[in-house]
Amino acid sequence: MAGTAGTPGTPRVLRAMNDRAALDLLLEHGPLSRTRIGKLTGLSKPTASQLLARLEAAGLVLATGTSEGRPGPNAQLYSVNPAAAYAAGLDVTPQRIRAAVADVTGRTVGEYELATPGRRPSQPVVRQVTDALDGAVKAAGLARGDVHRLVIGTPGAFDPNTGRLRYASHLPGWHSPTILDELAAALPMPVEYENDVNLVAIAEQRLGAARGHQDFVLLWNQEGLGAALVLGGRLHRGWTGGAGEVGFLPVPGTPLVRQVTKANSGGYQELAGSQALPRLARELGIEDVPGGPYAEAAAALVARAADHATGPHRTLLTTYATRLATGLASLVSVLDPELVVLSGASLTAGGEVLRALVQAELEELAASRPHLVVGGVREHPVLRGALESALATTRDEVFDTSR
């Protein structure tokens, strides 16, 4: 029936399209005047005034002050109402759950970290998740019910066919066949689950080194070695959610690893994962090899090696670059991406020096020649990707004025 919500070409839908365009401009540019919004959207002054009045009445925009320093009277400025909606993200590892809440503008308003050490969780996973979320919500001065949507990032992936977590046997407590139902019952908001490296790719595509790119591979090396595949602007997850689990990839230079899911490792992980770097450093006679968690030790070694132009530290870095390029060659030969983003502490610690070495090696090993860049989102990239994912869906729902 003409005039109903969602009917293309109706005045209601056209108004909603203009509303969303204006809201997106306010998110991108910050406070804008009615005149500026009219110029950016192509709307007349009366139509822009009606649009702003409509959005202000809906609680989506606020009058935030006036422009100064220009000839003529000061103009009223408008911005997106940050309290229009909130979204949350969780970054889950075997050691901790990091949680954050952001307002609809993308500003983080509350953070919390819950330690979860040990092979057997001291609390049920549902309790861990709710405690971490509640900590971030409390830090934001909100209640759990104020969160519009939650995205949880984990290692591995939940198989869409079975609902079971795969490729992450090292994550205790998350393998119950009823875990998703239990979490849905405990949480009042819609919850989505995503692979942690995929979330880093979302963060890089929205905010970092992959902005404007529709086809890219993100290689991640921190606690584990993994990849995210973005094809035609969309994440490719695969049939079971396991696309990008490149740590299991058989590669030359290391013995074949069989029963990889039981071993929770594979050829590429053994060759170039963080745990390989301290061992390689000792083989090269490097002294004072850092102890502690592999990811931290590897990042420290790589950062130190990037400062050396000769000697065993440079040999460490060039060997590491060759190992990284060995696995990457298989990926780029099949996918032919425009861009490869290097992310995770064991890669970003090497900066431009490591990037250039991997680029040169890859050009020797693969026929295609993607450009390699170092990731730009350095602070909590998994959590930032979870927030960006939750915010995208939240904005689509909250900013839809056609309903």
C-alpha cells in the first residue's frame, strides 16, 4: 500500500534517506549548521530546517552551540545526540575478557577488564561475560539494559551450522553446546559473535590502514597466527566460520602437523608464530631473550631486531620475514588481494623495517604483488572492531526514521 514504511519512493522513505544522510554527515564532520547541512546534502534551507527539527524531536540530534568567528550572526550548530544509543564489545582470550561501551557517535564511555586465568574457569563463562559487561557499563554510568547491541570477539569461530566453537580448543569453558543459548538468556540485548581477527579487519577497514579498500588480507600474529579475508568489501568467513585460520596451513620449512585441531597448531603457526621467535633467537646466539608470554617476548625481540642493521638480530628479522612471506605467498596466490595489512604485536613491533623485508620476500615467492602496510589500529584492535561492528548495526536500527 502506498505510503507505508519501507515502500521505495514514498515521502516517508525519502525523508528517512535524507535523515540518515544528515546523521552520517554529523558523525563524519562533527557539529554542523543548518546551512552547512543543506549544502552537503543538497537540501533547501526550509527542508534542512524541517529535517533538523524532526531529528531533534526524535532525540537523535542536539543543538550544541553556535558558530563563531564568521561575518554575520552566529549560526546554531547541531550534532548527533551521543545518548541516542549505546553499543558494547567484548574481546575474549584465555587470560582475560576486555569490555567497552561506546555511545552512538563511537566515543568509548566505559571500559573494564576481567582476569580469567587458568585452564579451568573459576566462574561459568556466562558469569564471566556478564561481569565484564557490567563492569564496562558501570564505568560508563549506565545500566545493562541501556546497551542496544553487543558483539563478542573470540579466537576461532562459532560454526553457523552447529553453534559450536571451533578452532579454539585453548579457550576454556566456551565449548558447551548450549553456551549461546545460555548467553542469550542472560543478556537483554541482541548479541553477535565474531572471530577476533575478523574484528581487527573491521577496525582497519573503518578506521585504519584498509580504509577505502574492498579486497584485502589482514595477517595477525600475536597469541596466535591468523588472517581475515575481505573480498568485495565483505568478510569471507567460509562454510564453518574457519576462513582465515591460516595457522593450520601446511608450509615448507616445518614438518607436517597432523591432527591439527587436537594439536591446536599447524605448519604456519609452528614456522612463524610468536612462539617460534624466542627459540630462533636462542639458536642465533642472541642473549637476554625475554621470558614471559610468547606474544610479549616475540614483540620485544622483533622491536629490538628492527633497530639492528647487522648481526644476529638482523638475521632474526630477515629469517622471520621469510617465514611470514612463505605462508603469505599461498594466500595471495589464491586470493590476489589489493592489500595485505600486517597486524598484531609480533608484526607491528617491526614497523616499516619488517614490512619492507616481508614485501621484498613476498615479491620473490608470489606472482601477484599486493601492497603491504602496517596496521593503523594499535590500541585494543579486537575490541575496537567489536565496537565498530556493534555500532554499525545499532546506527542502522536507531537512525532509521522510516518506521
